[in-house]
Amino acid sequence: MDYEQIRQEILKFRDDRGWQKYHNLKDLAISLNLEASEVLEIFQWQDENNKLSDENQKHLEDELADTLIYAFYMCDKLGVNPYEIIQNKLNVNNHRKWNFDK
């Protein structure tokens, strides 16, 4: 699927449920953060070297999808293409230097 297909599908999902009234930038930002917290929760109390179980891998994929969906809703609300803003940020980062020796 390309971005426009995904965009249309998630907007239809939202509209079919009458949720568009809740999709203001503030509430979308809160929801995005809550979903990102659910990604983090999968790793809570786990050793950093532990391999994810198949169940946790699927759970992680689901939570990542939820997070991306909210990010895409925000992009739609802002009228921006997420792929373009990612490319713009990569262009900025390609000219930055980080000091990891601290």
C-alpha cells in the first residue's frame, strides 16, 4: 500500500465510527503518546538482550501500527505527507554531527 491508500483506509475507519470529532491535534498527540507507551511497556522489566517471544513480537507489531496510525492521522490533520517530512528531517540530520564520546 502507498501512503494515499493507507490514508484513505484509516480515514474511512475513523469516519465509519464517527470519531472525526475527537481527532484534533491535542487529542491525537495524547493518543500517539499513549500508544507509544504501550510499545515501551512490552520491554518493561525485560533484559535488553532477551529475544521477543512470538506473542510479544505480534504485540509489538500491533502497538507500532497503532502508533503509526495516530501519526498518520496527525499528518492528515496538518496536511502533510509523512514520507516527505521524514525525508526533510533526514536531509537535516545528514548535515548534523553528534558527539557520543561524552
